[in-house]
Amino acid sequence: MLRAYKYRIYPTNNQLVLIERTFGACRLIYNLALETKISAWEAGRINLSAFDLIKQLPPLKDAYSWMSEVDSQALQSSIKNVEHSFRNFFNGSGFPRFKSKKDRQTFNCPNNTRKINWIKSTITIPKIKDIPIVLDRTFKGEIRSITISKTTTGKYFASVLVQNDNRLPAKPSITKEKAIGIDIGLKTFAVVSNGRSFMSNKYLKKSLNRIKCLQRRIYRKRKGSKNAKKAKHRLSILHEKIKNQRKDYCHKITTSLVRDNQTDTIVVESLAISNMMRNRRLSQSIQDASWGEFYRQMKYKCEWYGKNMIQIGIFEPSSKTCSNCGEIKKQLPLEYREWTCDNCGILHDRDLNAAINIRNIGLEKYSRQGMPGEPVESRRLRRAKKQEL
């Protein structure tokens, strides 16, 4: 089982020089590889692989001798990241962008010359030895790779990928009694079908006045001056704090839901977050809610703790459907938080009713398609079986 651990590091002045030099070389190689790949495709529709680009590294090192001071595996890893970025692009992500010195900096150390000294609290990577590190957690296993990163606020971290002997727990059978549905919203962050609810902490909205104040200070400074850099640094610290607050809140909610002993199956609704962000009135609130981070954490924690996770479709009428009789209300504006079913006359809370419907739809999907994660028959194959019958 692969698991990552992130630690704060405090490099010395000499180590900082080597780390920054590695950041610059990896950033340059990434940008050159991206430019070469784009140019080759535009010129003759040639798709250069990562191995084709890595073959061009030795002549480049001969031309620029300072590149030999940097770990060669880190440079090759930067080229592989270009191919990974294009793979994500073809899967629906944005087109790969060139890296900037102002953004977050990273480089990866995949080779074997890396280790952690638990007694001295130091970490060693290729070309850089005994970097002071804060080891707040221990682990047992083989280190596969180490990624050194630098935030926009000037903090340095080491992410250690470890291969341990642990195995993912087996998932239990799905039953209605131990299944819950979760409805995600803006007014209330999450409403669970069993009655639990989590309020939305709007960290960005609470800090907007402070952000505007810091932005005005930046505009008043002379561009490129030291005072302007100090003002930008203060703004970056505030944005980093908001990001950490969002992530911490999502961790608390997801861990509380996944560790519940009475829950074996979690059903959530798929959301087209990128499309919803186009709404100018709601985009800021959607960004502050961090739905994508919530789903990301929920997905891997369900794997860690042996829970079933089912995702239903985007266009399922979970809010408009009566969870008691199944009647669908034709019109239900967003401002109506409660509504009465025209068929059975039951008063519904909008979010709680949606959470119950999400659970029911997910269980129905499971009964048709089988256990989540198992191969499901394609539409073409099911259509062919129907024609045979």
C-alpha cells in the first residue's frame, strides 16, 4: 500500500542554494520540454514521448555545465511530468501551462540515494545531505520517492511516498441499514440522510475585507520594489491560511463520516463543479465550499477504511423527488428550503429530502450494476443481450 507523508523542512543557507538551483533547473527543463513537444506537434504532427525528450538531456548538459550540479533523476522527472500533464489534458483537465518562478516550486527525487535519520531528524536527498526536518509522524516501509516543494509564502516541505506492508481492508456488503446519502450545498455544507448536518464555514467571505485591504496596499507600492514584495507576501500568507482552513474543515467532516461504525456505504452526488463555477453570482461561494477537495478526501478515505462509495449521476432529480411517495415536483426554485408534496402532503426539508433520495438512488444503482469497483456490463453488451431475449 502506498501512502504519502508531508513534513516541514528547514534547510540551511548552503542547502537553500542547492534547492533553489534545483528548482530553477527543473522549471527550465519542464518549460523546454513543453515547448519542444508543442512545436513538434504543430510542425509535423509528431508526438514526442517522455523518452524522446529525455534523450535530449545529455547534449543540453554539455552546453550548460551548471546542469550537472543538479540531480539528473529530478530533471528526468520534470520531463515525465510534461507527459503526465498532457495525459490529464486528454482526460478533461486544462492544457499544460508553462511554469513560473512566482508559483509553487517542486522537484521529485525518485532514485535510491534518499533516507531519513530519525535520531538526528534530518532527511537526505541526492546532492543535498542532512536537511533538518520536523518528524511529527513516523512510518515503516520503503521510501519510493521524495518531493521537495516550496510554497508562495517561502515555506519548504518534503513529501515522502512510502510503500508499506499494509493492505486495504475488504469492503463489506452493501445494506440499506448501514448506507447514508450526502447532499452537498452552499447554505449548509453537507446534510446526511441520517439527520446529521455540517454548517458551511465561509472562510473566504470572512476574510474578504482583509484581502481587499492588502490588495490596495500592493497597488500603492512601486512595482518591483521591496515594499511591493513584502505586501504580496502578506497577501500570500492570508490566502494560504484560508486554503489550510478549508482543507482542515474537509478533513474533519470526511473523517467523522468515514469512521462512523454504523456506516458501511456512502452515496454522494456527482457535480460538474467547473460548469457551476461559470455562474458569477455563485462562483465565489462554490470555490469557498471546496466541494472538489471534499470528494477527493472522501474517495481515498473510503479506500483506507474499507467503506463503499457510490456516486450517482449529475441530472438525478434528488431535490424535486418526494422521498416518501416518489412524486416529482415540476418547479422548485432554489430559494425554497422547504416544500410540501402535492401527492402525499408531507412537508420536506429540501436538503434532508435530497440526501435520502441520493441514498435511495445509489442503492438502486448498486442493485442494477453490482458492487462499486467491479466491472459493469457496457450499454452495447446489455443491448445485445436484450435483443437476443
